[in-house]
Amino acid sequence: MRKLVLALLVAASVTPAVTPALAQDKTVNLKVSLWVPPAHPLVPATQAWAADIEKASGGTIKVSVFPSEQLGKAFDHYDMARDGIADVTYVNPGYQPGRFPIAAAGQLPFTFSDGKKGTLALNEWYHKYAPTEMKDTKLCFAFIHDPGALHGKKKILLPSDLSGVKVRPAQSTIGEMVKMFGGVNIQASAPESRDAIERGTADEITFPWGSIFLFGIDKVVKYHMDVPLYTTVFTYNINLDKYNSMSDAQKKVIDDHCTPEWASKVTDPWTDFEANGRVKMKALEGHEVYPLTADQLAEWKKATKPLHDSWEAAVKKAGGDAEKIDADLQATLKKYEAGI
């Protein structure tokens, strides 16, 4: 982890010379709001990104990073960027079901096999649609975490095993899946999840592997389904008024830090962290990490097909061409070898 952060900071030190235009610019202060704790890999990686923005701007863009919901709750982060409560925010679009139907394609079960390739594919694909779907903010980049799984107090092998089970879903599409299989959805943000399971409000949780340890959820669950069940789509969104208030040279600095390369630099440490969590869990006493048989996996894939149909219907209702958008996603997944 420390080596990864050092590598990011070294990369951040190699920047182009400051242009004369930037030297004349007024100082802009940017507040970046994250809802994960300081120990989360996204925080130091974002701090390195912020440091490089400040350096590339010749100090005319000052960036402060606020983790742990200091500026607002996780569920509110898109509106915080829209309203200027923060200037850049870390958004989970799935926290607000139905609001961002196109982005929800990235949250369908069994879509991505790999976090790093998946982030490149998602970022390229969603940049075409964010100007319509997230028009009241500026998308910096979109990304996914390494595929997560189902963890809980009970061993779940088939979709029917979720009947009557209380599940904290990672995002709205997984919530729809839980309901479809007869389970009960329990709403809780990531920081609230351990408490929900510990108190018995929830029995199971869909979560990425490393974060199970980060949020202390390993203390309250025992069984872990070893399949790339789902990913969650995340975005970094910028307040439009703040972006538009910048000089052209400052805007270029921001644009140069909203590239696929920077999406990878900021999120790759998290992907590695989550993937390593799976290895750690397998070696942990008192926990069972179990695979599905080929027949069981086939049953899950067949049973989740209606979720794709629901996604298509939601996109069409919002005025989008679902078939074209889906074909575009599948082509991009193939391009990056990121699909299942």
C-alpha cells in the first residue's frame, strides 16, 4: 500500500512547466469530498491527484481532500457537487435508484471480470452519456472497484436461498436482485453496514473483498461466495459553476487530470487492495470462501437476466436508446477484455 502511494506521488512530481497564463490566474480553492475513511486506498491516491493538480497549475488551484463524510453523507454526494457544497465529490450513482439509469448498466451482475480493465472500459463508455445523464455536474472520471461478492451469516448457493433473507445491497441493481429473489433490502451506507449486520438488521451484504476488513465487517460475517457477482459504478463529479469560473489554462489542468490515465492512477491502488482482500479472506480461520459449481453459476446468470430487461426499460423510459447503449458497452468491454 505504502509503495503504491509513493509511486503515485513520484508520478505526480513529473509535470509540465507552468504556462505564463497560469501565473496570472487568480487562486481557486477546490474542496474534494470523499465518504470513505482515511485508511481507504482512495484517499491517499486522491491526495496525490490533488497535489499534482496544484503543481501543474503553478499553485493557482489549491485542492483540499475531506474524507469520512466530513462535508456530507454518502447518499448526498452528487447533489453536493451540483449545489457547490463541495467542488469535487465521490459519487455512488446506485445510492439513488432510478436517477442515473444509463450508468446502472455497469452495476448489472456478472458484467465485469476485472477492476482495472473494467475501469478503463466503463470510463470510456460513460463519458459519452454523462453529459446527458449528469448534465448539472461535470464528470471527471467513472470507475468500478474490483468485483465484489455476497458475504454473510448464511451460506447462499442459489438465488432461492435469498428468500426471506435481509440483505444490504451495494447498489440499487443488486437491491432489485434481492427483491426479485424474495429477500428483504436493508438500506445502509458503507460506513453504517457493520452496525446493521451486528445488530441483526441485515444478515448478508454485497461488498468488495478488501473493504470487508476496512469497515470491520469481517467480524460479523462468516460465509463468502467466491464469484465476481457485481461491481459498483462510481464517479468523480465537479461543480459546474466552479469549473466555469476558472481560466482556460486552469480548466486545461483539470481536464488533464480527468483522463483515463488518471482514472487508473487514482483507482488502481483500490483495485489491488480489494483483490488482496480476497486472498486474505481465504487464509482466515473461521471463514468459508466457497465457489459455485458450473450449474449453480448458470442458474444465477439465468435468474438475473430480468435485471437487464429492467435496465433496458428504465433507459427507454428516460428517452435513451437502450439497445445502442448496451451494444456500445459490450463493444467497449470486448475492447478492454473486461467482461465475463
